[in-house]
Amino acid sequence: MIEYDGSQNLIILSNNEISYVIYINNFGYLETLYFGKKLSNYNGILKSKELSDNGPTYFDLKKRKEQRFEDGFKIDASCLELSSHGFMDKRYSPIILETENGSFENEFLYVSHRIYSGLPKFHNSFSHAYGEKSDTVEILLKDSKERIYVKLFLSILDDKNILIKNLEIINKTKKEIKLHRAMSMQLDLPSNDYYLTYFPGRWSFERQISENLIHPGTQEISSNFGRSSHDYNPFVYLRKKDANNEYGEVIGLNLIYSGNFKLNIESGFYLDTKITYGINDEDFCWILNPKETFKTPQAVISYSYSGVDKMSQTFHDFIRQNLITYKKQGEYKSILFNSWEGCYFDFNTDLILSYIDKAKEIGSELFVLDDGWFSNRDNDYSGLGDWFVNKKKIDLHKAINHCKDLGMKFGLWFEPEMISYNSNLFKSHPSYCLGDIKSKKLYLGRHQFHLDFSNPNVIDYIFMQMCKILDEYEIDYIKWDYNRIVGEHFSSFYPKEQQGEIYHRLVLGYYSLLERLTNKYPDIMIEGCASGGGRFDLGTLYYCPQIWGSDESDPVQRLFINYNTSLGYPLSTIGTHVNDNKFMSYKNKASLALFGTYGYEMNPHKLNSQEIDDINDIANLYKKYHKEVIEEGDMYHLISPNDTNYFCAQCVSKNKSKSLVILVNKLKELDEFRYIKLKGLDSKSLYKNNYDNNVYTGEYYMNIGLNLSKEWLFEFECKLIVLEKI
Ligand code: DGJ
């Protein structure tokens, strides 16, 4: 619900649990008064914002008089929705623009607002949130000098503690303006008593965890790699000093965007926390012509006053219910077998047919032929951009028919945004390459160039080639890979004035191809991927209901990656496969993969009959429980592997009738007091578990805990426990 309280000039966003209050002050600034647990009334709230009156003053040039801001407003310290730039407020501002006269100053002041139900309309081909159970306030602001406007959008969901923020810049002057920074939001909090948790990483080591106290000064979490997330994931959270997994205030943040992002956190002389979030302004300069507007991606804020897990669960529900657009989202997902780690580029038709047979034996329902099926692609030096089947290597019709005869689906790998120097496309259209091809050298990543996806002709060309394949072959699934970063970001398609737009235009190109493909082939499921989990972000999830989590499939390292990823993203989105690694048994590896999308990626001919049986036991659990308990249920992070000897997670179906628990210990332990206290059960109901085969009440499991004290636990032993209400 959103109301306007005219007597106090307040805009109040609230649902059953939280309130967010904005005050339109007498000077036209929007002050953020409150963000927290729902208030029953807002009387006296204006008192809460008062600061000392020793802040900057101004000289009124008409009245020829020095003026003081009254009303407890301090222009360089008060919590604001949008700070100005170039005046006395030296804090980080979401907008920097250059007007025709060369000025970098801007100060956007209140003009009007309108409140409506639902979320703001977004143009197609740009990932965004949806959901009718929501309200939005759109606040129009005008620059104090120029006819430049900003619309601030703020939405609240009725059924989740989620706020969504973004803004739009509108040029009503007669001259072009240059946007040097156009970020999505600002969130000012009147305290710096928080820990910031974020997720740095690298290839095969994505989303490690790092935490620090907010400190005076500035901290930045960002990407300038052209894609979002190998290095820092756009998901972060702030945790009040006294908060933990179950108690206290936690504020999660993410951005619905797949390119360069920047999260700036600043704590100034008032010991506040000021968060600015949006597109990274490095090398960014967008020309906004008269009458044009620039819309920024949506930032999503998940608020919890009941600890980290509630913040995570809220994000999980939001992603599943308000973000993913895949038509079959919510339907049972087939068990996937991927060919990559089994045979890499080295296959022929017979080998693939034999893989399909074996995949079927371990319960697979979807066979995916990864890299290597097209053009002259026998290694990673060639072929990208030439999307036609290498018929000498693989009879694709035969492979697909074989799958269909066995009742299985079929999927193919693509890497649409790339081009090999050894390809027909590079010979025929060198200018499709990103970067200046007239210069002396172009940098390579995995021996390949980046296509210029800011150029619509390139998108048309790749779309046409992909359609030829998708029209000729019965494809149920695409793995969309992306294996290098953006290096040179010069586009020969655009004039020099627009080179600062290229990074963002590449993202728009990525979305526009996804949009065209998902419109034309709505039944095909697209799994995102970028050298593993290098583009694990909300922008991708809008089109792709799951994303390959990491090229690190070895179970021990993966355990950390999946645990940390699941703090911000539901398990149903984290592509996770059982591989050949010798360190753990197949049973244990499959149990772990069950807490992800679940699939296989190995040479299946190496499996012995016992291993096939073991894998099938888990595949049967997948078929019985995964959708209800793991894909749709609530997840609890019971014990973190980041700072204990255990990885322990639990999922509970929404109706609380079933639950799966997984426990892995890192180091060996002898018998000792060891109870796993479960969560989310119905305390009065009785549940049978398959660990000691006893029946206890939910209250027992949640307070006394399941007793695992009797046994020794060997290194990386894995317990998968199933509970069912009786
Ligand atoms: C990187 C991906 O992460 C892998 O799963 C695999 O698809 C390879 N690329 C193929 O080149």
C-alpha cells in the first residue's frame, strides 16, 4: 500500500510487515525518514529527522539575503532519496550530467507524484520485475535550473518485504545532454552500524564470502568486465551488528542487470550509510537528445527484521514469483545430462548415442550436447559465429531421434555473443567484431573475440542463424554460454560521441536477442552460463530460469559456492551437476547436487553397476521431492561451511509436509554431542525421518534437534535426511 499524508507531506509505502517513509520537505528535497518494521502510525515522525542547524546556508540572489535551511534539514547530511551533484552536498550522487553550457551541476526538486497499483511499465527487451500484488509511487522532480526531469520509481510488494527502485531521466531542453552517471537508486540509512557481506570470486571460484564493518569512507563493489559477476556478484547484504541468521535487521540488495554495475557505500561525518547502486559509470557517457529519456535498471531491496535467512527467502520468492519469465517456470524440470566434462570436444555420433543410452540408465530426462557440434569447432580456437551443424562429426537428427525414442528431451550449447578469428563470420564480417579492427591488435579471451552486440545488424545475423538450427531440429533446451570479458569496447557501428554507450548497449543487445528467441520459441528453456557462473544475475534470470553455477563441479569447492549463492538466489536457479570427481562417492555427490538444479556431467561409461544404483536412488528422490521441497520450498541455511566444520542446509515444502536436510562435515569427527536443530516445520505435527526412522514432533526437531551424536563422521561424509509429516 502507498499513501500520501498531505498534513505532514509524507509518502508512506507499507505492507503487513514493513514501512518506508519519505518526506517532501519545504525545499523540494525528498528526505528518507524511515525504513523498518511496520509502524502503526506516523505521528511525530518528522521529529526523527531533525539535525543540528549548522549546515550550509545559501544566498538568495533576488532577496539579497542569506538564507538558512530550516526544519532540521541539513543539505549535506540528511538522508535523501536523491542527492544533488555539484553543490554543497559532496556525497555520492546517482546522477551526474553535463548540460549544454558545460555545467555538471544538478539539483532535482519535487514537482508532483502519482500513486498507482502494480509495478511501473517497462519496455520489452529489458529485464524487470513483475507482479500485480504491488503499488508504485512515481515522483517527478525537476532540475532547479534546466528543463531536465527525473522520475523516481519506488514500488513495494504486498506479499513480500521487497522494495524496487529505479529512475528515468528526461531531457526537455532543446539541446543534448550527456549522462556521465545514471544509477538506479540511493538508499540512505541513519546509522553505519552494519556489516557488509559481499561475494568476490573468479572463474571456478565464484561467490566466496567476505564481510566487513561499514567504516567511514567509501567502499565499492563493482564490475567493469562487461558482464556481471565472476569477480563480485551484484547481490550483497547489510547486517546490523547484532543481527544473525534468525534475528535482527538485514537489508539485501541486487540489481536487475547483467553488465557493468557499481554499488557504492559511503559513510560520512554523520556516521550514516549511503548506498548508491546502478550501472557502473566508468567509461559511461550516454547522449540524451531533446525529448529522449534514459531508464535505469531496477534495484531490488529485500528487508528482514528476522535475520539473514528471512532476507534470503524473500529474495528466493521474489525471483521465482516476480522475476523469472520462462513460460514453464513452476513445472517439473527434467534431469539433465550434459556432455561437456565427459568428452569435451572429442565426440562422434556413436559416442553421443552411447552417452544418451547411459544417461537414460541413471535417470536423465534431457540430454545436452555441449560445445563442439558446429562448424570446425574441434577445439576452442575456431568456429564461434558459424552456427551450422558439423555433419561430418555429428548426425544431429539421429542423436535427437534417439533421445526422443527413449522419451528424453534434447538440448544444445550456443555462445551467441562471440566470434572466433578462425571462422567464416570473421572473414565475411570483420566489422561485426567489437573493438577497432583497424588497430594493430585485438585482445583475445579464450582465443576469441567479442561480437559487437550493440550493433542491431549483428543481433539480426545471429538470430537468423540460431533460428535455422532451432527450426530444423527439435530442441528443448539451450545452454547460453559466454566465455570472455569485454575488453576493447569500441564499436565501429557508432560515432565517436556515442562510444560511452557501448557497454550498456551490449547488455541491451544481449536482452534483445534473448527476448526475440524466447518470444519465438517460448517452450525452450535457456540456461545461462558464462565460463561457469560469470553472469549469475537477476537480469539473466529474467529470461533464463537457471544458470550454470560454476565450472567447479568438484563437490567440496562447489559446496561453498552453492551455499553462498543460495544466500541471494534460490537453489532452483543454481545449475549443479554430479561429476567424475573421485573424492566423494556418487551417492554423496548426487545428494549434494540435489540441493541445486540436479544433473550429471561425466563419462557415464566409467560408472559401475553399484554407482548406477546409487545415483538412481538419488534420482528417485529428485523425482519425488525436488519440485515441491527444493524448487518451491523455503530454504534454511542451518550451518555455514564458511566458518564451521559443517555445511548444513534444509528445505521445507511450503505446506510444511516434507523436508530435506543435508549435512556434510569437512574434517573427521568422533562421536560427540551433535544435534541438528531444524527449522520451518509445523511444531505440533509429527514427522518421520529416514535417519533414525523415528517419529518426532516438529517442536522436537526444532528445539531438541535430530540426534547425530552416536556416530563418527568421516571426512566429507554426507547425510541426506528426508522428513515426511505423518
Ligand atoms: C564454459 C562452460 O562453463 C562449460 O560448462 C562448458 O560449456 C564450456 N564453456 C564449453 O566451452
